[in-house]
Amino acid sequence: MGARQERWSGPAYRFGVAGRVVLASLGSYVVASLLTALLSLTLPLVRSEAVTAATLLSFLVITLLALYVFAARSLGRAALTLGLVGLALAAALWLAGGFSAPGPAA
């Protein structure tokens, strides 16, 4: 068995792939949902149209982030990137008032 074949068959490689699958599915979902919430509040459209446009864009974002996770040099770099993007989106959503309680119904 050559060194190259051992590299691709060990448990570390399998855990790395499993980690990327989890990060691509859960991490990209969290980031896309934060972006969807932010865009739903900030797009200059009627609320229902803003939510629809943001939701449609989220499908593209989830796909691109999942591709990035598998293209990144390491799992740590991909996790750090998604974490920083998620923190930035959460901060922007907080500034836009996305975490405040809704006002009284009119």
C-alpha cells in the first residue's frame, strides 16, 4: 500500500469528510437563514415580496457556501470563514432590529 493510498483511507480523512458534510449542511443553513432574515427586514420592497426574494436568494447562498466548504484548504478555515460571516450577519441583523420584540398589532 502506497503512502498516497493510506492518506485517503485513514480515519482522519473520513472524519474530515464527515466534518465538511456537517459544516456544509448546518453551517450554510445557519448563514443563509441569517442572511434571509436580514434581507427580509432591509430590502426596500413590500414585506411579502422582500421575504420571497430573500428566500429565493437563500437557495443560491446555501449552494455556494456548501461548495466553498468542500473547496476550502482545511476544515478549520471553512469553519472560521462561516463563523465570521455568521457573526457579521447576526450583528447586522441585531442592528436592523431583527432580535427585538414585535410592536403591538394595529
